[in-house]
Amino acid sequence: MKFKLKTLALALGCAAGLTAAQAQTITLKVHHFLGPQSIQHTTMLKTWCDNIAKDSNNRLNCQIFPAMQLGGAPPQLYDQARDGVADVVWTVAGYSANRFVRSQVFELPFMMTNAGATSRAAWDFVQKYAMDEYKDVKLLAVHVHGPGVIFTRNKPVTKIEDLRGLKMRGPTATVTKMLANMGATPVGMPVPQVPEALSKGVIDGAVIPYEVAPGLKVNELTKYASETPKGAPALYTTFFVVPMNRARYDSLPPDLKAVIDKNSGRELSAFLGSTQEGNDVPGRKAFVETPGYTITQIPAAEMERWKKATDNLDDEWVTDMNKRGFNGKAMLEDARALVQKYSK
């Protein structure tokens, strides 16, 4: 009888402990490199945090740290998620050079149609070909931004020859190669460094999307923007990742893991991409409303010259994949097919 009572007490104690654990509120530290007014902070990450709070009955919450408030530099963000400095981060894959080379196929010139479709394609592609690039974390989403734009300080870019010799900021190795192919002198740097580099003349211009440009005062620090024709494939885009600390995820009770899983994946990727691209509209408006600012749309015929100048980057990526033991041609064709599938 005593044994039965002890067993019952132990069982009740375990149940009470489990209930307490399930009722505990868990706050996730979310870290990124842009400012507190950025759409990444106010909408993209906040919406994800609001959704996991709602779906967990407020047992999962976030504290979002903008502008590298937890320390470090943007290239260190992925490792901060891996190592547990932060629980979740939002960052550019290419800030960690040569780490996500398969995933970054979507950064090749003229690959992207729109950010929502391309982000869905990117998620599917990573699931099929590149999950081992993220083996140290729980991957929540991948996405791209809207069409990249060329911003210059002292002269407009209306044809490829206008880029010759200009020191142009690029976000990743893929994009800096593209700039070099087009005759520019590429300078790689994270986007928070762009304002100072422009103001000091370290660079003559930068390629970034409209959505982030006003927050960096690019409309004040440059005089000219060159954009691709509306509806045409983008000159370039950038590949973003949202990793979660694996140990933090594994420590969650099953029902909260389910909340994270529900709010991860293809549709989160599409939401992040579409939201970021949607902010191109007010971003571009800031340039339109800047007195004396000149926006040039590159004609389709000139864009064909740009495509020809950068065609070899596709071949280089395929060759690199082959050297790594993959079928690069098949992977590239699959990436393009996925983009087209979701663009219909």
C-alpha cells in the first residue's frame, strides 16, 4: 500500500512539474543588424513574434534586439544563433563567405522574378539540396529582397560602360562578382556601413533595394538611381536566412515546438520576401520626392548587354558545384524551374 501511495505521489509530482513547464513563459532573444524603424524590425520579425505568441497562448514571446544590440558585427549573426548568443537571428547568408554557396544560387543575376515567388522557390531548393548547410541550427525561413537598384553619387548609370571604374558596394561575393563583370570595382560590405562609406567617398555608389535605402539616407548621399524595367527579372537579389538556436528549439515542450514549426517554412519565407519587397514602394517614393534626384530605368535592349556580361557567373556556379561533388547544372535548372513554378 505504501509503495502504491509513493508511486501515485511521484506520478502526481511529475504531472505537476510537466504542467508547470508547459505553463512557463519563454522569451526568445531575436537579433538583427538593421535599426528599430526598419520594416524588418517593425513588421517582418514582429509579425512572426506576434504569431508565435498568439499560437502559444503567450507562452512564447520575443524580445527583438535591433542594430546589433547584443554585440558583434553582422557577419557574426549566424554564429550567434548557432552558439546561443541569440535564440533567433535574421541575417544575410552571404555575410558568411563561402558558407551557403548552394543556397546562394538565387543571387545569380536575373534569377529573381518577385520576392514572394523566389523565396518559396528558395525554401524548396534548400530543403532538397542544402539542408546540411544549416545542420547546426533550426532553420525557420529563407528569403530574398526585391529588385536590387544601382545608386551612384556623381554620375548616372544608363549603360554598362558608365560603371567602368566606379567603386561600387556589393553585399555578397556573388554580387561583387557581378559588379566586376560589368566593369565596376566592387567593394564588399554589410549594408549598415554604406552611409559612412558614401559620405566619405570610400565608394562611388552601392547596389541595394529601395526598401532599405531611405533609412540609410541614400537619397541624401547619392544623386542617381538606375533600376531594371518593371516586371523584368531583377539584376540581382540577396539571400537571407532566419536560423534558430538548435538547443533552444530542442528544449521546448512538444506543443511549443509545434508552434515554431507551424510558423516556419515556405509560407513564412514568402511572407518575409513579399513584405520586404512591398516596402520598395514607399522606399522609391522617398527618392522621387527628393529634389533634384534622377531615377533612370535601364532599357530592355541595354539589359540584354548586362545579361551577356554576367552570363558566365551561372557557369562558374555550376563548375563550383561540380567540384564540390554535386550536379551543378541540374541544381541550377531546378532552381530556375522552382522560381517559374511559383511565379505563375
